[in-house]
Amino acid sequence: MLKGHVFSKQLFEHPIFALFINTFLNGENGVSNNYKNGMQVTYSGSTLTVDSGAVCIQGRFLEEDTSTPIATGTNNAYCKLVIEIDLDKKNTESQLNQAAYKVITSASGYPELTQTNIIKNVAGIYQYELARFKTTASGIADFQDMRTFLDFDSIFEEIRQQYGTILKELQDELASVVDGSDYLLKSAGGTVNGKIIANGGIEGDLKGDVDGNAKTATNATNANTSNSCTGNAATATSASKCTRK
């Protein structure tokens, strides 16, 4: 069944919107750098706190509207604080179950993130890292802020600059055609009003008045020099139609 997503009385559903946003951002994830407090992560003892802000993960926007504390535990471990999107879960009208903060741990080193292609599959798990740290009996240690940022102002400025560069190149090309410096007559031919100077020589049959040096004409009758030919004709095997100077 064909579904319409930008048509009257049709729904613009979440997988298509996520595809559009993710394509526009070229697959980049990040926190909005100009919304509320940028989801800044702080810690005290064994508790992390994520401040207000918004993040886009694989085309899906999430907002921290106030702040959220997260307990990390006191075991010796390497940890990453992530936002986990799990599209295999089901949301309700009152509860977001497909996205949550999560601390993933490992005893031997910082754990790998799970990042399946949730855009193509509309299913699976994708983890975005906010911070990494170690947990100890005395609290959090070796904290590192791992947020990336989406600067929408810079994105639009880059688009504007690229557009301007391409437009300038096009204008230069058109100007070169107008002043004749790069004018080419293609196989369809055409008429040029004015003198043509070919420093590299001319090959092929010529018809009309020719002023210059005809260096070699093996068969001048085939050359179709039916009008006058002035200048130096170095060789003209059959020069009945070409006046030798």
C-alpha cells in the first residue's frame, strides 16, 4: 500500500521524520549548543546529574526538560553514561520507553557502544555517549565529558558558503562564454560573426574566403576553396581554384 507523508490528511510519521532529519544532518548526532543548558553532565560522590537541554540521535530528538540524577554505584568499574534508544520497546501515550539514560560498565576497560542501524531497520538499539568515568568505593573518578554538539547556525552558514562558491563558479563560466574566451562550437555547428584566429591550425574542409598560409593541399579541388584564397599556399597539387601568391 502506498502511503503519503506530506499530503493532505496524511500522517508524517516518526520513521520518515527521523530519516529526513538524519539525512539533513549527514548522520551526525549531538547536543544542541543553544538550547537551555546543553545537557551538561556533573557529578558528586557516586551520582551523576544531567542538566536541561536537547539532543538529536540518529534523527530523533530528545529533551531533558529539567535535570535528572543518576546513581552509578561504588564497584570498581569502567563506565559510560549513554542515552540508549531501543526501538524494540513500545511507548505508551504517557510513557517514553524507547529512550533512557543508562550506565554501561566493564571491569577491564571502557565498554563498546551498541549502535545498530535504527534508521534503516526502524528497530534495534543505538547508544549515544554523554560521559565516561570510573567508579570506586569513594565515588566517581577520571570523569570525561563526551558530548558532541550540533551547531545549527554553523550548519546553515556552511550551506550558504557552499552555495555561494558554486554560484560564483557558475557566474564565472557564464561570463567566459559571453566574452567569447571559452566559446566552443559543438558538432551541431553555428555561425560566428567576426574573425576567428586559430593559432593551433584548422583541419577539415574550408568553404569561403581564406586569408593566410595554406601549407599543404593534396587535392585542392576536394578542399572546396570555391572563393578566393590569399596568402602563401605552400603546396597545392591541384590549385586551379586557389590563386597562389
